[in-house]
Amino acid sequence: MRAYNFCAGPAALPTAVLEKAQAEMLNWHGKGLSIMEMSHRSKDYVAVAEKAEADLRKLMNIPENYKVLFLQGGASLQFSAIPLNLLGKNSKADYIHTGIWSEKATKEAKRYGDINVIEAGTTVDGKMAISDQSTWNLSDDAAYVHYADNETIGGIQFANIPVTDKPLVADFSSSILSAPLDVSKFGLIYAGAQKNIGPAGLTLVIVREDLLDQSKAEIPSILKYADQAKNDSMVNTPSTYAWYLSGLVFEWLLEQGGVDAIYKANMEKAELLYGYIDSSDFYANPIAKPNRSIMNVPFTLANPELEKQFLKEAEENHLLNLAGHRSVGGMRASIYNAVPLEGVQALVKFMDDFAKRNA
């Protein structure tokens, strides 16, 4: 049997997608070879790539004046690529700090420009939260404003899209395709694939066309969005299998009813898990309710000495990868699109049984 996988990334993929990929592994569409062995410039592969982009555009309702790039290097490479692409004419940018990933993005951006850091992390009734925008010191002359929508490690998420007249740049690695999103409010959206898009090895960038001429002169061509857009994300050989698998995930999402339908399912999962945690004296969540992530749910046990036993028994019950990130400890259940409601139900049932036996 397949276990329920709560890994933060690389994360669970839909079983139906894996089964289809398995069936096509050795002989893709009767061509006598795997798609992994196919030239990325062949007519067949280009059709796969084009369909993946078309399906993504449909899922996210991406406006025509945005380029969709399928790149490599993870979101971490975009921490450098973004300032190199956007600080060529104006070297100033605002970075909103809410956790580890926004901190890493800020650190890289400081190599290339004058970065104004907005400390948006706060506490409300002893729980972590994101401060109201009215308290932020945003710059009048920034080239763009950057933030991480969902901090995977901390399990903290923005309740609203920040409002600015500057291009808004956002890391959506953990939350893309999990809920409806107005792409037109952003100058650039980026996301590592390995959480809600597909397997590790692919990085998605959605960038407004008017930002393609803002790059620094010294930017490597492989990182230059204008070059990648001109070459259909094929300046070099792309991550072909990850691109193909992501396309299968997009097809699966459309079959589920699109982003609106998957959001409804995600909310049901999140409400079930948070509801149980809140009702328990044995478990606790450290995030203020308005800023709780619907994708990454951290929780602690009343007795930390029971953590190893909890993880051991969870794995015995086919509930995998529940350990919190090494930097924060505790537990974390990542309940991305591909994690079914049944998986969260099984987790809650186990948590309740464990609490009763160890209270």
C-alpha cells in the first residue's frame, strides 16, 4: 500500500499521475522510447511543453502579457536571478521578512542592490503572526517589493496580498495552485516545483513582460528572463522529465475541477487538522489563526520527550515525514494538493489515539 506522505518537499504527487507516468515510462505514446530519452526540441516534446504551459495558464488564469518560464535551480537560484533581472535600472528593492525563506532571499538580494528590509514578523497572544501593512516602512522608490507568501518551515502565511504601486514579486513555492490567485496583481511569481507542481528539478517563473528589460548587464544568459522567454525556456536543455510530470499534474488538477475545487478540498483538510489541534491539550500550533498556512501545519507535543516515539509510531501507521524542520523542531504536516482528505483523517485519528495513550 502507498503511505500517506506529509513531506514538505519533495512532496507527495497524485497517485493517478504516478500511475500514468509509470505506464508511459518505457514507451511514451507508442514512440518506442521514454520521454526522458527524447530531444527537448523534437516536435513531440515541444507539444508536451506547450500543453503544460497552456494548462497552467488555464488553471491560474494567467494574463497574455505574462511570460511563463520553466527553469532549473530551484527557488533558491531565483533569490539571485530576481535582483539580477530587476535591479538593472533601479538598484533599490523592498524585502518583507517573515521567516527563513524570505530571509534567505534577502541575503542573496543584498549582493546585487540596496535592499530595504521590512521586519513583518510579530506575535499576537504569544503566537507568531504577520504585522499589519500599515506598520511597514515601504520605500517610495523601490524597483519592486518582494515577499514569501507561505513560509514552509514556520507554517506562516499572508492573509492578504500586500498592496503596493511597485511591481510585487512573490515566492509561492509552497502555496501555488492551492488557492485562487489574481496573477495580475504581481510583477513576478516564482515557485519551486517540488511541493504543489511536480517533482524537484523544475522552477516556475511567471513574469510580466514589461519587466523583461530591467536586467543588469552582467547577468548570465542562463538566468536572464528575456533570453529564456525568447527561447521558450530552452536556452539550454531543460529539466524535461520534471516538466512532463508537472504537465500531468496540471491535467490532474483540471480533472479535479481546477484551483477553485482543490482550494475547497484544501480548506477541508486544514480545518480538520487545525480543529483537532485546537481542541487538544496535548498538541499546539504556534501560529496566530489569521496567518496559519493551509499547506504546512506545524505542531508541538505537550511533552517534547515523546517526539521520537510519536514519529516512530506514525511511520508504523504509514504516516510519513512528520518531523518538523531541523531549525525549529516539533512536528509538521504538509498537506499539499496531492495529500487526500483520507490522509489527514488518518493522521488525526492517530494523533488522538497517541494523545490518549500518552496523556
